[in-house]
Amino acid sequence: MLTSFPSPHPRVSSGTATEPGGRGRWISDRGGRDREGAACLEKAHLDTHPLEAGGRQYGESPRGTSTRRGSLTTVHTPTAQSAQPAGGKRVAWADTAKGFSILAVCLMHVVTLVPGGMETSWGAAKTVLDPLRMPLFFLVSGLFAHRVIERSFPDLWFRRLWFLLVPYVIFTPVVAANRLYIDGKLFSNPPPSITAPSRIPGLPVRLDMHAILTHMDYEAVFKAILFGDPGLWFLYALMLYNIAAWSVRKLPVWLAVALSFTPAYFGSVAGLMSHQGIRQVLTYLPIFFIGLFFRKAIFRLANHAFSLPTILITAGLFIASEVINYALDHSVFAEWDDTIAALTVGTGLLRIFAAIPFGIVFASWLAQTPIVAPVLKAIGRHTLPIYVSHQSALGYGFFLLAAYQAQEAEFVEIFEQPISQIYLGFVICAISGFAFYGLSKVPVLGWVLNPPSLRPKAAQR
């Protein structure tokens, strides 16, 4: 009943804004050369978990004011108040973009898990969101990585990498084992069964953990942890991207951005891009760098999200790109091999660059939409509990559904159609997200999601 979680391309195997001259390349706000004036707000941003820090912009003047030399300047527009908030408040459209993106990730995993899910309207929605789902995540992550990577490497470790590494190491074995099982790669010597009679009334079966742990291919799980696939590859990629950005921090902006394309290029030349884990990690580095180096342009676009010319241009670019991509997928790229995999890396990046401007505009609209905005912003501030939990929760939830169906339980008859299973998947994602959000608030246990800081107390002041 269960199918494999998807790759970024349906045919891929599962195998700071800068100133001219580069002198002020890590200062992104208009006229922003006074680091001291931003120190308090910077600390508030950096003390937030890296995945949840995407909504803060530092060092902004009170609304309606403007300063020049020796202070930071912000221009506020009444049509997009959330684009650059005053007083270090969270950037609403960035939180909204993250909330929208994590819901799109859940949608992707649900419709590709459910047999026939891609033939539903939800499957069509997943396809439309393909060039926005992960790119928006990485764009926002780069957008708010600027203050950390201009510092020393120990500071990068204490402020960012540590907070990504802990949940990655803790949750990747579980997520990877679930994916490997779905792909038929978890056991080198499969056990007769991985189920046993349930000890809980009402449940048909339970997982036989003794059989699973005895027959598990630990080498495959270790490789998943080491290389980020299958598993929580987004956290894995973010760690690599932050290190890469720190490594090029002294280079001219044009050279740093150009270098961000080279991993995908060499991966394509080497014929590696048909492998999901390699493809997805190498492809999104330029998106992260665009967010990092072109902050002013991104915030300017968000500030003009309600301008008719902006809407027409970004929407037109997005639609035209999708039409061209659809035509290519059904003609030139109809077959699939290493050469096509390499070529689609380039066309895929062009598709992403065409979609991202509209994604920013759309997120800005959502951030101003009653009812929808508060929900998406709340989700966007707490994406990590959803991200680390929903795949395994879906796997276990549909494992139980299959067991109930095998027993011909009457209540599962409503889940015979793909659309009803998709809605069940949405519910499972919501429950797991709420549960792990609650876990994050439990003293000590919550460290698996939000580990305590390793910085010396003097450095935290």
C-alpha cells in the first residue's frame, strides 16, 4: 500500500545583500554600517533556533522614521507593512513563507504516499508548488543567516550549527529507517515479519522492534546519517550551506554567488544528479546564497508586493516558466537517464528563479490575509517539530491503516478512496506537529528539538 516518498524530480532515483565593492557585503539594511546599534536586536535573532529565526530583521528604525549616517534606515510602505517591521519585530511574510512551505512539504509527502494521490487535485497542487516548496525555505534561511557567518567559525558553531546538528542526529535514524523500509532497503536479511500482536486494546498489530533491530541494515542507516539521505536532508543541507557561506565570506559577492553553482555543475558532469540525496543538496545552494547576498532586493520586492506592475511581472514570469517546463517534461525530457538528469538541474534552477519572485509576492499577500495569516505565521515560527516528525508519523499511520484494512474493520471503509486517505494524511501531519511542539516545551526532553546553548555565559551576554 505504501509507496516511496518522492525525490525533488519525479524521475530521480531515491538512491546578504551587498554594497558595491564588497566592503560592506554583510550589512544589508539601507545605510547600515552601525553594527553597535543593531547589537541587541541581533542577539535576539541569533538566540532563536536557526529554523525558527527567519522572521526577524535587525536594526530597523521606528515606523515612519528615517535615519542616515551612523544608524540604520528603513522605508516603510503601507501596502506591505509586514515586509520590514519596525523595532526588530518578526518579518511576517518570511514567517508566512515558511509556514506555507512546510505545509507544501506535508502535502508532497502525503500525495506521493497515497496510491493514486498524484491523480487527484491535491496532486496537481503539489506539482504547481514544486518550484516554491523548498526554494522558499532555503531563500528565507539564507536571508537571515547574514549576521552569523560574518563572525568566527566557533561562533558559527555555537550560534547555528549546533542547533541544527542535534535534531538532525537524533531524528535522522528514525526518519531514515522509515524511508529505507518503504524503499525496501532497511533489511539486508528481511525478518519473517516486523509485526506482532498488539498489547494495546483496539490496535490490530504493533511493530516488532526486536525483529526490526535484529535484522536492520545498520550500514544503510549510518550512511543515511552521514550523507543526509534518506532522512532529514534539509537540516543536513543547511549545515553544509552555512559552512560554505562562511568559507566564502571574504570573496567578492559575484564570485561567491558564482561558486555556489559549481557543486551542481560538477555533480552534473560526474553523472551524479540522478541520485536524490546528491541532487537535492547540491541544487539549492545557489538559492541559499541568493537569500544571503541579495537581502535588500528581496525586501524591496516584498515591499512592492501589492503593486500591479510587480504582480503582473512576477505572475507572468512564473506562469510562462511553468508552461515551458511542462512542455519540456513531455517532450525533450520525456525519457530519463544521467544526461537528462544533468540537464534538468539547469532547467530546474531556471524554473526556481522564475518562481521565487512570485513566491515572495504571494507570501506577502498571505501575510496580510485575515485568518490565514495568523495560522501560517504561527506554523512558520515552529516548522521544526512538523519537519522532524511528519514523515515517520505518516509511515506508522498508514501502517496501522493497512493492518485495519487487512482485518476488514468497518470504520476504515471510508478510507478506500485516495482523497479520503489524503485527508487522513493531513490529520496525521497536524497531530504529529502538535505533539512534537508540545515535546519541545518539556524541560530536558525538549532539548532534542531545542538543545541548550553551548556558548560560555559571558559570550551570551
